[in-house]
Amino acid sequence: MIRRVGETPKPGQTYKLRAGAYAILPLKRRFLLTASMLEPIEFQLPGGGIDPGESPLQTLYREVREEIGWSISQPRRLGAFRRFVFMPDYDIWAEKLCHVYVARPIRQIHPPTEPNHETLILDADDAIASLGNEGDRMFMAAYVASRP
């Protein structure tokens, strides 16, 4: 069973399943994150929704390039979580199925191409404290705790 985080589903509300892939990106002793600069500003693990015909890994590579402009390698799946949210950009209530990976950042190849996104580099404690959703924080904290 995949753990639910955040708000409980609203009774009577229909949710559209929206699967996505997200990356924890350790950069020496710090981490690459993205900030969605639309109000309210939210810090996130780079990643996003899986498009039709796309695999979770294809999504991961594409979304990291779009949101922070970096190339990555050696992705390894850590697990998944679910959350029930309203997605104003799509005007839908969604059950987000979030697949979380850890990957090795290679290099920045260009600035973010996703509108209203900025790249952040934060230490572990600041990254955990700043992430905007409980699932991202849960996976980041577990990853940091597992490192030597």
C-alpha cells in the first residue's frame, strides 16, 4: 500500500489520478530543489506529471531539465506517496501518485525552461524545512538520515 500524506480525500469529491516522478538531487552536501515562483511560492523536489506514452524515468529526466536545467544520471527509485489536492493550473482535483527517485546531478545545461521556476541549492536541514509538501519532506528526511 502506498502511504497517503497531507489532506484526506474530501467525501463526494471526484479525483483524477495524476502520476508523477520527482528527484532528490544531492550535490555534495547540499541539494538541488526548484521553487515555483507563483503565489504562493513553493519549494519542491524537481519533477512533475507523467505524460501519456512516457515512462516515469523519461518524465524524471525531462522534468529535471525543464524545472532546474540540469542533466542527471543513475536514478534509483526510493518509493512513492499519494496526496489529494486541487491543482489550479489544471483546474482539477487530483490524486497525485508521486514516485520519488534519487539521482546524481551531472551539470547545469541551461537555466530552467519551465515558466516561473527557479533553481535552489540548499543544505539538508534547509531543504527539508523548506519543501512545500509533507511527502517531499518525508522522503528527503529519510534519505538524509540514511546517508553516512
